[in-house]
Amino acid sequence: MAELDADLDAIIPSSFLPPFWAKLVVGFVSLLCFARSYDGDFVFDDSEAIVNNKDLHADTPLGDLWHHDFWGSRLSSNTSHKSYRPLTVLTFRINYYLSGGFHPVGFHVVNILLHGGISVLMVDVFSVLFGGLQFTSKGRRVHLAPRASLLAALLFAVHPVHTECVAGVVGRADLLCALFFSLSFLGYCKAFRESNKEGTQSSTCWVLLSIFLGAVAMLCKEQGITVLGLNAVFDILVIGKFNVLEVVQKVLRKDKSLENLGALRSRGLLFRMTLLTSGGAGMLYARWKIMGTGPPAFTEVDNPASFADSVLVRAINYNYYYSLNAWLLLCPWWLCFDWSMGCIPLIKSVGDWRVIALAALWLCLIGLICQALCSEDSRKRRILTLGLGFLVIPFLPASNLFFRVGFVVAERVLYLPSAGYCVLLTFGFGALSRQTKKKKLISACVLGILLINALRCVIRSGEWRSEDQLFRSALSVCPLNAKVYIQDLIFKTDLLVHYNIGKNLADKGNQTAAIQYYREAVRLNPKYVHAMNNLGNILKERNELQEAEELLSLAVQIQPDFAAAWMNLGIVQNSLKQFEAAEQSYRTAIKHRRKYPDCYYNLGRLYADLNRHVDALNAWRNATMLKPEHSLAWNNMIILLDNTGNLAQAEAVGREALELIPNDHSLMFSLANVLGKSQKYKESEALFLKAIKANPNVASYHGNLAVLYHRWGHLDLAKKHYEISLQLDPAAAGTKENYGLLRRKLEQMRKSNV
């Protein structure tokens, strides 16, 4: 191993070689690269996984985390993506508790620190990969290949493809998975500290601990289980010194000795493989049972290649996706927050010139594999084999080989595989330095790569600080993509970006601009149901009901289980007086999403419009059972019972609602009205005043309090609040009329007193 370190002598100064200083440098650089994202907003998937995730709230039992997916939905639901990461969600919950709410700074700081810790840990991992295992008499691992491990760790720390995991809060799943993945691998290495004359002996405790850490990694993200495969490869090829080339040659020569297989027959190795296999099988079985023994349901827009009829088309496109992932590792300047929704057009024939990309990928991979298996240099075989293992094995869950995934290309899944890339790149620099006398040039190239990547990390971290910057940065990627890689990606890459910019503009109230982006998204992909749904919603609010109905009807035709689109279609149909169709749409939405409080609320509104009061109350009661804090449903129940003369029942419902939502001023107002009609003036007054204190600029609050005082006989107070109400809303006819009556009464009283 000294040979590789000597080759890197001109690149890594000796002053940085002691482990403590090496780790200090790596940690500082990793934090510096991504520090800019510390005060960013919650962006993109953060909204669903964190802000809208009830599992983060203290009133949600901790036990629910073990039955819900990453987004807070029940795993048994047919709409669940089956992403089971309870330990990651638990860290979000702790963040929420410590921050006192959804304050993104605390969430971002934890991500940045996690990446720094993982980068430091990678110094030890790379030390094993480059230098092998060697322990002192006291059982401490010797830090071999210091230059190679430091350079690889620096390359890992500053790789821009990590920005999504570090700057996007939901990327914590990948960070935690990588942390426990690395600890599991290093723990497995600890099993070989003791040795005797017959060879290396393992410590069962360390192997079991490694399996446990692998399970923890899997509970952070599914990718974590692959560490068991990497441990097995490490054990067989490095510890067992199994030489694949020699075995193949002996088999071809029909050599009966096959001495190298003796390592595989050794009791220790077989025992460790049995433990790893049993542990992995147990994890997969438990995961399958928890998931509900059914795979997640993805649509064609999520992963179009997996829906192709031809096996050949699927295979070509999967391999093309692999080449795109490889390109992101090689040239991480071309980054986008989401590559789904038709960003990458399908390759439908071998005549498509993009096939060159996948041919180039496999040419490189086959060359590396041949070097890893056929080299006579055992050191070279070990480094290349483990580098390829780190590159390929953690990527397998995202490869579509074993099951369909819900994305085309995702930068976040490259966090762990990038470690293998850094191993291969470092080894390549060493080999290049050995072949040339211009070592300063190699040193300058390495330094240039580190600086450029660090700069790219800083820039990309800034783009992740807000949704607006993130979505617009994706639009700006297109021209660069054309120069660097594939011309025809320009057209399709805009799709999801237009959708997200439209969503962002709609959230800010800029409906006109949002409509333009949504229309462009639908034009680029006529099957983009989410864009249709959001566009239909905006058109509904602008009272353009016919077009809204057409869009939403098309959306549910394309995706019949799209519950939100069914509900929105029902709202539009209700506005168009198509009451039977609206009821059917609401019922269909509830069929596809059984726990849908907003849909029950809208169904109740439909029944109220049809004077089906009992049905309306039942629908609203269902909404409050599913979502106890559903203020609108509670309010509508109180108002309906009040309007139909059921004051006692209205009062009971109002008190129940305020117990659950004690600070809701609209509920205070509604209950105050009921209490006033029941002549419970004092209690009604207290609630009115509390509602006004919470929201002092609502004219009806002052107007109805004035009516209460009017009935109660506190005429001066009634006059005061009538006047405040009219200042806030001069056009309120009822308040004007009541104020006129009060003034006449006061005038009569004045004359009578005179």
C-alpha cells in the first residue's frame, strides 16, 4: 500500500497525514461547502414529509411511527409509497420538539453536521479500502494509506451530488442511512482483530453488532440493508483472499485441488456468511410484513420505462439511467431537484444515438471488472473490487432490477455509491501520477477538481434555500445540458419545473402567472394529473367552472384512484348544481382514500345545500373524527344546529370543539352566538371578547357582540361595538339596521328622561 501513497506524495502534504488532522481537515471542508443552506426554507418534498406530517406532533403517539410511512400515511393504505423510515421521522420529531415548531434552521443544521460526521467517518472507511486490515497488539487498527484515504474523503466531502441530501431536509434519510452503513462496515472490520496461526478468527459479537447497525440503517432508509452484501464481499475477497481468476483457471483446467476454495470452506467464514444471510433474510421478511406484503403503486409518469411493453425497451432505458447516474458522479455540474415526469424521453429503439452512453458505461465497467478480477497485483484487486462494491451494491435498490422504483434518476441515491466513485478516482490519480513525471500537473488537477466541486456545492446549496430559487435553477439547467450531454433533454426537463413554479406562484397568490406555468406543464405532458388538478383548482376559484370540470374529469380518467382530483371535481360539480354527480365524485374520493376529512367536509356542504341536514351533520362528524382539529367542520355543525333551532345540541358541539381547539376564534364566535340566543349573556360576552382579542378586525365579531349587548340592555356598549363594526365594514346592512334601531331607542330614552 505504500506504493499508492508514494504515488500521491506530490498531491497530499505530509503535514495533513496524522489521522486527527486528516479528519479535522475533512470535517471543516465538508461543513464549509454546505454551510450556506443552514437558514434555508422547507422546500419541495420537505412540505409533505415534515410540515404536513402529523407524526412530528407531540399529540401523535410514538407508536404510530412504526405503522406509518415516511410521509405520515398508514403503510396499509393503497396510496402509501411504502417508504418505511421510522428512525428518520423520529429525528424530525425530536427536531420539531427542540425547535418549538417548524423552524427550518434546526433541521438544516442537523443535516449539515451529519454530512460532516459521515465525511470524517469516511477517512476510516477509505483507510480500510486502500490499506487493508492490520491491527496492533492491543487490537487497535493501524491507519494505513493515509494519503489515499484523505484524498478520497475530501473528494467525498465536496461532491456536489450530495447537495440534495444535505440542503434538502428529507435527505436526512440518506445521511442517517450512510452513517449507520459506515458504522456497520467498520464494526464488521472489528471482527478480525484477533488472529492465530491458522488464520483470522471472527468475533461473533462484532458481526452481530454489524448486522444490528445494518438494520438501523435500513430503518433510516431501505438502502441500508445493502451493507450486509458489502460486508460479505469484503469477507470473501479480502479476508478470505478468494481469487476469482485462479479459481476459474483451475476449473477450466479441471484442477481438482482448487486450493483457494479452502478459505470458503473454513468454519469461520461459513459461520459469518450464515449470520449475514440470516440477518438479511430476517430484515427483508420483517420489512415485507410491515409493508403489507404488497409493493407500492407508482404511475407511468413516475417511472415511464418500467411501464414499457417491450423487455428490450425497458432494459435499454434502465441502462441509460445508469449511465446518467454515472455522468452525475463524473460531472456534477448538471443537477436538477427532480428528474421524473417525462424529463428524460424514453429510448424506443437501438437506433437512438443515446445508446452510445450506455455502451460507454458498460465498456468502462467491464474494463474495471476485468482489472479487479484478473490483475496479478492483490492490492490492485482489493481496491478495485471494494471500490466497485461500494459503487454498485448500495445502488442496487434504485436500479429497477428487483422492483419498480418511483423515480427515473435521483441524486439522493448516489450519496453512498459516490464513496465507491471516490475510491476509483483516487486510485486512478495514483496510477496516473505513477505513469507521468509531471506530478505537479496532476496535483494541480486534483486541487482544481476539489475547488470546483466545493464552489459548486456552495452555489447549489444557495439554490436549495428557497423553492423559487430551486425551481428556477432547474429551468436554467436545460441549456447547459444541451452542451454537455443530450440535446433533446431540453424539451422535457422543463415539465416538473413548470409544475413546481406554478405551485409556488399559486401559494403566493399569483394565480395568473401560476396558470401559465401549469398550462405549460400539461402541454409538455398531457398525462400530468397533478398539474391538471392544481390548474383545475385555480380555475375553480376564478369561477371558470367549465374548464375546471374538463381538466379534473380528464385527470381522474387518467388516474382513477386520484382521490384529491375526485374531491375537487365534486366541488366544481356542486358549484355547477350537478348535485348527484358531485355526491358520486365525493364518494369515489372516499373509496380511494378512506381517511379523507376534507372530502367528508365538502360532502357535508353538499348535503347542507340540499337541506339533508342529518346527512350533513354525519359527514361533518366523520370529518372531525378523522381530523379533530378540523375547525370548518365543527363550525358548520354549530351553525347548522343553531339555524335549525337545536340550541342545546349546538352548544354541546361548540363546547366539545373548543376543548379540542381552544384558541380558535371562529369557534368562540359561533358558540357565543348560540349562548346569546340561550340568554347565557355573561358566558357569551366572555367568548365574544376573547374572539375579538384574537382577531380584532372582524366586523361581524363586533356587530354580533353589539347585538348581544342590545338584547342584554347594555346599550352604551352596544353602541360602541356597532360603531366599531361599521368602521370595519360600512356596507353591512344588518349592522346598519340594528344600529339605527339602537339610536332611535336611545333617543326615545333621552326624551323620556327629559
